[in-house]
Amino acid sequence: MNIKRIALNAFVILLAFILFILYYENSIKNKSIAVSSLSRYRIVLITMDKISTFWETVNQGASDMARMLGVSYSWEAPTERNVDEQIEIIRNAAASGVDAMLIAASDPIRISRAVEDAKALGVKIIYVDAPAFEDGIVTLATNNYAAGLTAGQIMINELEALGIDSGSIGILGVTRENITTTERERGFRDAISANGRYSLLDTRYTEGVRALELSMPVQLIEENPDLVGLFGTNENTTEGVGLAIRESNRNIVGIGFDSNPNIDQMIQEGYIKAVMLQNPYTMGYLGMAEAIAAVRGLDTGPEFINTGVSVKTIFTP
């Protein structure tokens, strides 16, 4: 399968980075140099927020690689999604003299100037999950359009299995500027539109506000008596979708992205039929390897690494 091949390729690339870095550190000038010499490098992960389990897992991957190779590492992010605060964090990190940043861009346009300024100071930029428009060395992310297509087809399959062949479908987005979620939305819409039997409502954007992530799915259900499906484009909107369906007592198919204990429980209870699972640990783990390679002046490979996606349903062990 393509996903297995992607995972294998990522694993091989990762091993190659580790071995090359260890070899370089221990063989330069025919002297034995400890990997701990990497401790002089400072690398920071800057995500959209610190709420989502997704970002916690990215942090875990980056932290594990940093600890294994002995680099100085920290994780910084707004408590809740706030573009201005993320920009300030990027600027402060650059001014403090970090060697590299792993960034998940809240707004690809608005943060680009701060990223450009950081690059001018010599900071190496690696994107995880969500790139900005300003070029980085490499981006590690899901093929979000393809994953959205898959989510749309699963929605159709679930509706058909219930004998539902018409009705409206709602979508919960984050912001219009968030490239990752808008690509998922685009893929999902293309799949539903190609089927031709269901009507798609205008996307509701939560702007990353927790209260809206919980209230908007409820509003969609209340305002649309013919609603048969809801699609959450990230972890928080997916949780909102599941909670709203559970409260509604209506036969609505919920499909989403990513997972946490609450979402897992709602999958088992049937309120969410499936989620697209990305590989946030790999993004952080391999992203840190890429950052170390970049600051050492080593080959970082392709500009985009597809970290893959799988489908989790009630039947997933």
C-alpha cells in the first residue's frame, strides 16, 4: 500500500539521518567526538497552541530525538491559538539566538515576515504540519487534500450503509488561512460533490476558539433539519462534532481528523464513525532530525516529506 511505502521511506530517511549524524560526530578529523557536542545547538518547536493532543505528540517526538542526540530543546506556543502571540514567540526565539525552529504556522501569510526575519539571523526553519508562505528547508506534513478525499469517501460509505441517500453535510473549519484544514476541506468537498447526492453547507470557521468549536456543530444541527453528516477538519472541531451528535440524538454521521481520549470514546460509542489519523510523533521526531542536519550543514533531503495518514474506526484495534 502507498501509506506503508511512505512510512517505510520516512523510517529509512530517519535512520539515515541518525547514522550519518552519529558517524559525522564521531569521525570528523579522525577523532572521537561525543554526540554530546551537539548540546551547543538550541532548537525550538513553535506550534499553534498547547491545547491539542496533536501538538503534545509532535512535542514528544521532537523531545525524544533531541534528548537522544543531546541538543538543547524547548516547546513554545500560545496556550490557545493566537497568531499575534505566535509571531511574538517566533521573534523572541530568533532574538535569543536559537539555531533552528520547527514551526506549525497558524497563519501562513501573517507569520511569514517573522520567519523571514528569523532566517536573516541565520535560523534554520523546518515546518511541521503547517508551512508558512516563506520558504523553509523542509516541510513534514500530511497530504491533506488526499486525506480530505478519503474522509469524503468514508462519509459517503457510512451514509450509504445507513440507507441515507440525500441530505445536507456540514463542515467545521479552523480559519480560511489555515492551509492544512482548508486542503482537507477541499478534498472532502470534491469527494462529496463528485457523488452528487448530498448538498454541502457553507463551512463554519471556529477561528480556533474553543467555545465556537463546541457551539458551532450544535448550531448546524439545530439550523438544518435535513443534516445527515458533519466533518471536523482538526482535533478540536472533531471533538465538537462528536459531542454535538451525542447531544442531538439524531442519526448523523460524524467524520473527523486526529484523536484524543474523548474522541476515541466517541468512536467506540458510534457518535464519530471515523477519523483520519496523521503521524504527529513522526513529524516531531523526524523534524528534529532534519533540524539537526540543517544546523550541521548536512543534506536534508526532499523539500516535502509526506508523513502519511491512516483511518481509525470503531473496528480499529
